[in-house]
Amino acid sequence: MENDQESPKHITTVCAHEARELMKSGSCRYLDVRMFEDFEKSHVDGAFNVPYYSQGKEKNPEFLNLVSSIFQKDDHFLVGCMTGGRSKYASMDLFKEGFKNVKNMGGGYKAYMSMEQTT
């Protein structure tokens, strides 16, 4: 049985700085898996929002369908949340569903905003 506590080797995690560079170059888009309310308060420019959880810690049953309506399976995109944990699980689910070019943004939105404030 697969241990969900460890990120599989095929899921790449990038830091906030690398994520920003990938988005600036146009080679990756950004999927924010935080709750809608958090996304509405503030988010990465150009991000798409599909919450991984529908409420509390209950996984959104429409997550994969909604992502599939935005991204193609061969698209390159980053997955982020508030601190990087939720996005790791979302990235694993997406990879299992056939999205082979997903990258997890380590540190999440907090790390991204912290980096933006210091550069």
C-alpha cells in the first residue's frame, strides 16, 4: 500500500522563487487549491482556483473533474495552497489521474508572498 505521507518521486516540488520564474516565462500556469474564501482575499496573479477540500478536511468530490475542465493532461502547471501540504496531496491525485507535468509549490502561498515582499 502506498504511503501518502511521502511525496512520490515523480512529483517535483519547486520553491516559490522557481515557481515565479516558471510563471513569468509562460511555461507554467498556477492552480490554487485553497478554499474559495481564501483565494478571494488574495491570490497569485493569473491563478485558477479549484479547492482540494470542499469543507474542513473533506476532499472535494469534483476536484479532478473541475481541474480537467481547465487543464489538459499534458499541460504544465504548478499546484499551490497556503503552506504546501494540501497541494502535495492534490499533485499526487492529479498525477494518478494522468496529469504528468504537475509541480508542487513548496511553502505555498505564504512562501510566495514572503518572497514577493523581499524582492
